[in-house]
Amino acid sequence: MSNINEPAGEADNNIAKNNPPSLRPEWIRLPKEGSNCVFTGLSRSYIAGLIREGKVHSRSLLNHGARRGIRLISYDSIMDFIKGSSEER
């Protein structure tokens, strides 16, 4: 709570000190079929297309001998793609 006697901006500094920065992931999973990404709102098929076109970075984790793996998408690369797309319009 800010104090009336605090100089302008002092209250904002106190709030920032008491609240840790938001945690953001380094990698996010490709959403399940029929659902959207909780971070971006993009559909699984749209993100998969971005991966195929090389517009976002991803990695596949696959255990030795397994037929299926987990697709992880770089959070920074997908956010950079979204930011870049909005600047083009």
C-alpha cells in the first residue's frame, strides 16, 4: 500500500520489490490434438505448420527404442514470431 508522503514512483518501486517476476517457461509442449496452446492461443496444427516451415524452433525428445516422443517448442521463438507478425501489419 502506498503512503501519501512517498515521492512519486516510490510506491511502484516497493510493489516491484515485493512481487517476484512472472515465471516464463523456456520450452512449451505442443498442445494435444483439438486444443490450443495455453500460452499463445494458437492451435496445434498452426504451430506444427510453423515448425515445418522453420519459423519457430523445436526439439523432439525420444527415448531409445520408442516410437513416439515429446515435441517441445522454444517459448522465445514462438513469442518472437508472434511479435514479428504483429509488426508486419
